Amino acid sequence: MIIFLYSIAAAAVLICVPFLLVAYARARIGYEMFSTPGAMFDKLPPYAQQATWAHQNTFEAFLIFAAAALMAYVTGVNYLTGQIAAIAFVVARFRYSIFYILNIPLLR
């Protein structure tokens, strides 16, 4: 059952992973912390733009997954299928971010 909590933690970490590329790209083009970060989006290289969208999409999917996994944990669901599904979600979201950043639509 603890696998549900670990999968929630892993999915939360996956939210930040694509944004590390965005931070790297912003640092390379001279990002200033408090000056219009939205206007900088057009100046980012394509991989950083894709990473921004992957970050946002992962955050949206996390909210639904975290609620479902937490509900399974609280109610005491101990089915192997549920645990495999929780692990599969984390693996699939990790691969999704990679394929999104690499701009391979067929695999995401």
C-alpha cells in the first residue's frame, strides 16, 4: 500500500524535471528574475518551450493522479493491479515528458 504514497512523491518530482530545462535555457539567454518572465517565452529555444508545456501538462495530470492514489491509500486498497497502475503512471509520465521535449508526437 505504501507504493501509492511513493508514486505520489515520484509524480510530484516529475513536475519539476521539465522545468529544469527551462531554467537552464533562461540562464543561457540572460534571464532576469523579476522582469517579465512571460515575455521571455518567445525568446526561449524550442526545447525549452516544449519543456514549459510538458511541465504544465504534467502538473495538470498530477492533480488527478494524486487524488486517485491518495484515495486508494486511505481506503486501504491493496490490489496488485492498483499498485502496478500507480507505478505505470509515473513511468509513463516520465517518458511523456521526454518525448514531449524531444517533440516526438507519435510516442507521447
